[in-house]
Amino acid sequence: MSSESANENCLGYAARDPSGVLSEYKFSRRCLGIDDISIKITHCGVCYADVIWARNKHGDSKYPLVPGHEIAGIVKEVGSNVHRFKVGDHIGVGTYVNSCRDCEYCNEGFEVHCVKGSVYTFNGVDTDGTITKGGYSSHIVVHERYCFKIPDNYPLASAAPLLCAGITVYAPMKRHKMNQPGKSLGVIGLGGLGHMAVKFGKAFGLHVTVFSTSVSKKEEALSQLGADKFVVSSDQEQMTALVNSLDFLIDTASGDHPFDPYMALLKTGGTLVLVGFPSEVKFSPASLNLGMKTISGSLTGGTKDTQEMINFCAAHEIHPMIEIIPIQYATEALERLVKKDVKYRFVIDIENSLK
């Protein structure tokens, strides 16, 4: 094992202040530990989390801040204790890079819910006390446990968005048994997360209805993504026609929206899973109690679910719809993401543009 990666300057793009403008930034990654993997990053997906922390929306951004937690790349070096990966393997890293590894949730493979808090891939505090820096960079050093195998036949550019957008919808869909062929699923919002929920729903054999305020998305939802039905959620007549018709709803919308009209669409015993972050969730108790309905929340997924989801996508040839961009376009990409002007996930071609 060489110590080359310990001294190697990492090249990345960082935000320096709440303007969120990204520019070139050099920094050092930590030394390669015996359980670590050094990864040459080839691609990184652009997530709304990148906007939130680049622009200090939560008031806790630590600048200079290197965003990016949808990372795909190639193993370039492994620690002496690493057995699952070898140099040259295709590899992914998601939204967290560490956890206590000892609590009930870590022990069950739900590291994202670690009692002591998982360490986020960027803007978190790493094991050595430094601030984690994400995937808008040339390479990263990560403990083996938080790395995922990407099958050789699955494109690295497609793999990147699976590490957050994909797992964020896959994990609750599996947990709430939304993989029963013939049942009906409603997907609220058609962005990075929503379009993956449609793809998973179809792969699971569900009848999928997309709900969106943008009538312009109808053609894509039906013809490109394979949804069975498209509903303009502001059209009361269309909504009323679907009352008591759905087994499941997955709500990916982060903008504020009413919940009672959606709860009314669920059959008796139906479930709505919230993966977006509106500023409030408000509904009448009758929407829940009448028809013994369930509303549930979810974050991303644990390591077990994430690897299962990657394998599932490779086996079923499920690929996110992506727009590949150079790193120099990252600031504009964040601006377009705020305006919802992307179909449906930006992926930065790190390998060919960050030099």
C-alpha cells in the first residue's frame, strides 16, 4: 500500500460563501486507513442538497464547501484490511461516509439512522475532525462499509443519481411493500426522485399514476417513463375521479401543497410516504382515521438497501434520465435545479472536465 494518496492534492469545486457560486479549490484528503478505499471520481450527481448547503439555507454551512453526495468512480487504492473491493472496481458512495457502527440501526444496516448521527458526505465532521468534502472533486477516501459495488455493465454516469435520488424512493417502496405487482401507485412530483419512483413502480409491476402541477410533463411521464396515467394535481375534477383508487402514494414534492386531497385518493389501508421536505405537513385527522390510512416519512436508505437497489437497477436495466455536464457548469446547474429546469438529474462528468 502506498501513501501516495495521503499527500496528493485533491482538486475540486467549492462554494466560498452563501452566494453558492462554485470555483476551483485545492485541498488534501485524509490518509488512506486500513479499512479505507481511495476512489477516483468519474461522475457526481447534482442534488438539491447541494443547493441547500452551498447557499447556507440551513445556516450551518462550513466554507469552503465542496458539494456532492451522488458519487460514482473507480477504485484506485485499497487499505490492507479491505476485502470487498480491489483496484479497478466500479464503486459508488452516497449521502453518508461514516456512522458509529455499533447502535441498533447500524447493526441492522440502517446506518443513515445511526443513533449518534451519520457523517454526511459533505459538510459533516469526519473521523479525523476535518470537514467532509463531497464529490465535486477528483477523488475521495471512504471507509469500505459506506461504498457500493457498481456492476461493470452499468454505466457510471447512470449510477451516480441512484446513490441519493434512487435510494430515497427505493428504500420506502420496499419497506412499505410497494413491490406487489398489480397494485396501484401514485407519484407526487416528477423531478429527480419522482421519475425514479415511476421507473421502480413499473419494474415492480405496479399501475403508476403521476401527479404534477406541470401539464408540460404529461408526454414525458407517459411515453418516456412509462407511467400509466398523468393527473394535473390542481384539476379538481381529475383528482376527484381517483378518490379511493390507490394502494400507495409516494410524495416527492418539497414545495408546500395540501395533503387532504391526496389522502382521499388512498384506498382503505393505503399508505402515503413522504420523502420531500415541505415547510409543513397539515391534514385533517379524518383523512387518516377514516379508512385507517398511514402516512410515513423516509430519508435515504441504509447500506444493505442501497446495494440491493443498485443490483436491481442493473438487473432490470433501470437508468435515470440524466443531463451530463462539465464541472465548469456546476453553478449554472444549481441555478437551473432551483428553477426545476432539468430532466431529471444533472450528472457532472468529473473525469473529463476536472483537470
